[in-house]
Amino acid sequence: MAKSKSIPKSTLARSTELLKLAAKVGGKEIKHRLQQVSEKVQENSPSQLSKQIEQVKLMVDSLGRLKGAAMKIGQLVSMDFGDLFPPEVRTILEQLQNQSPHFLDIQEIKKILQKELNSKFDLLTELSDKPIAAASIGQVHTAFYEGRKIVLKIQYPNIEKSIDSDLTILQGIVQALLSVARKKMDLTSIFDEMKIVFSRETNYLLELENLKRYQEIFSSHSDYVVPQAVDELCTERVVAMNYEEGVTLREWIRKTSDPKEKEAMGSKVLDLYLIEYFQNAFVQSDPNPANFLVNSKNQLVLLDLGAVRSFERSFVTDYVELMNCVHSMDRPASIFQSEKMGFLDSREKLETKNLFYEMLRSSLCAFDENRQPFDFNDREYFKHSQNVSQDFSRLSEFTPPPSKLIFLHRKLVGIFGLLKDLGLKVDLRSYWKRVNQSVKKS
């Protein structure tokens, strides 16, 4: 982990830095458009590519240091809008998906803990000098409390106060980047959804509730462990829980060679999504593999429950209905259901709507009878899905990534990635039946 670096703490300081970034991006946009008029450069010219790279480098550097909603937006742009940009630009954006090298030093952390915990701070011993993790909302330290090892997730100062101003400025920045790709998307609903999720994520008392809800949901599932909260050390800006031994899921995958153990772990990963979304409509939406540990019993330890998103049961039911329309290859019904759920803008051309259907089919064909057992390392499957998605992104004029699916599909993409890393071939027919059964029971 890199050395601690300054993270702007006040809303004014954050807004000032973001406005500087907006001015740089906006200024370069105006200059580029004048250049287009005078030189009549083509849309995919080296001039435009160089300009996009320059803009994105500015954005990545600033957002990574600002943390909070700013860094989260950068991560989402890289994951959900990445197909709109050339590979060179996507590579730079993807840097925001990695753990940030910027973190608060131990003296600042102690000040926060003293303020939040009052006299209970004196009961902490062996507080780690450096964080074991540093993310967009806060950083995590270990300590001992009443003889047991715990972890403390500590929120960066004033992050929650900066959400509205950050998102207002960032929407303009992202819109400027998309304008280069000639897109007319209205991002309002997406940013409204982000505001809701980020506000929930900065409420650590709500994360404590999520932790207890997950303990309730998974109490009857022996394959999963949810850490026990230390209630008296939890505040709006600190979440404390028991330390759980284990290695990250990514590390476990690298070290494990037994095919049966890998198959069993793959089942746990798939079942986790089934239990969360289809059965309980309550999903931890961050796909980062570091959010999962594997303990000595090969149980999955579920960490970081701040990014939990709840869904209405009717939404889950409609979602499964859409899956069934696509699975049965009913194109008109699939397009109708997609428009009904707000996933596809009705103003799109017929060619674009058909491409949207093909995009859905390219993903859900993994459940087709003739593809069982499905190979999660099937390069042609992923290549075709990516190509169709890119084709749709280029042709669509009005359809942004559906706001309700942004965080859900981040989790789903992460699960596919884990199953791919496990090198599995899985017969998904029984899973498909369980998905439909879970909706019928609700």
C-alpha cells in the first residue's frame, strides 16, 4: 500500500477540485470541437482518441484522490460506460476499479475514533498503524477490544456531506465525456439512483442494520459466515465487527487446485446470488472479490455490507419474466417487457431494439439446453456478448444503462468473473428452475 496522502475533507475543497476538473474537461471539449470544424476530423481520428485519453487521465487522477461519490462515479463509468470508449481510454478508466493508494494516516484516524467512540476509544488496543483496506468511503483497521480481535471501518471526514455537490458536478463531467461519443443519454435517473445508494452507503448505522439482516438471512445457511457486530462501537461513521480469519476469495482460487473444492465454491457463489436477489430481494452489490473471505472450513465470509440494495418483489418478478421471454426466444415479448421495465427507451430505432434483444440473448444463452454444462471459460461466449453490447452502445441514442440494474449487474458480472476464474463447467438447468421457483413462492 502506498503512503498516506491528502484527501480533501471539506465540501468546498472537494467542489473546488471537481470544478477545476470540469473546467479542464469542458475547456478541452470546446477546443476540440473548434478543431473539428476547422480540420473536419473524423469521429474516430487520432486527434479525438488523444483528446479522450487526456481527459480521462485528468479524471482518474482527481477522482481517485477525492474518494467518496467521486471515486464511485469513476468506477461506474469504467464498468458501465466503458464500451462507449476505445480500448486505450477504457484501460485508463479501469484504474479506478483497483484499491486506491490514498488513505488517511493513523493520527487522523485516531482523532476520528476519539470523537466517535468517546471513552470507549481508550478500551481499544493494538490499533493497526496502516489500513488493511482503503476504499472510496472509508478505510479499515484492526484492533483488540475486550480481549478479542476486531476490525473498524472508519469513514472519511465529510464524505456524506459532499454527495449532492459531487454528483451535480460529476454529472456534467460524465455528460461531457459521453458527448465525445455522440450520445444523447439523459443521465438524471442514473445519478438519482447513485445518490440514493451512496447516501445509504455512508450511513454506517444502516450498514449495521444490513449486517444484522444478513445474519438473519444466512443463519440457516452453513456455507456462509456473517461477522458479528460490536454494537457499542458502531456509530454513524464507524462500523465495528469481529475479525474473521481467512484468505480473500481471489487468493483462495489461486491456491486451490482440487476440482471438487472449486466446484463446491462455485455452487456457493451462485447460491449466494440466488439467496440474495431472487429469494430476498436484498443484494450486496459490490462485486469486489476482496469482499469475500474463505475460512479454514471453506465457508464464504461476507464482508462490507454498505453497498446493499433492496428491490421490490414486483421488480424481481418482472425481471424473471423478462428472463423467461428471452430464454424462450420471444423477441417481441422481450422488447415489450424491456420497455415496460424502463430498460430500453421506446424512441430507439427498430435496429437498435433488436440489438438490445440480441444483447440479452447473448447473455442468457448460457442457460440454453444445448450449452449444458456451461463453460464459464468459453471465450466465444464472452467475446460475442461483448461485441453485441458494444454494437448496442454505439447505435443507441437514448438508452443509458438502466438505473435499477447498475448496482445489481455489477454484482452479476463479478459472479461470472469468479466462476470464470474457478475454471468451471456448470449445468445451470437446476439453477434456472430454482430461480423460477423462488419467484413463485414469493
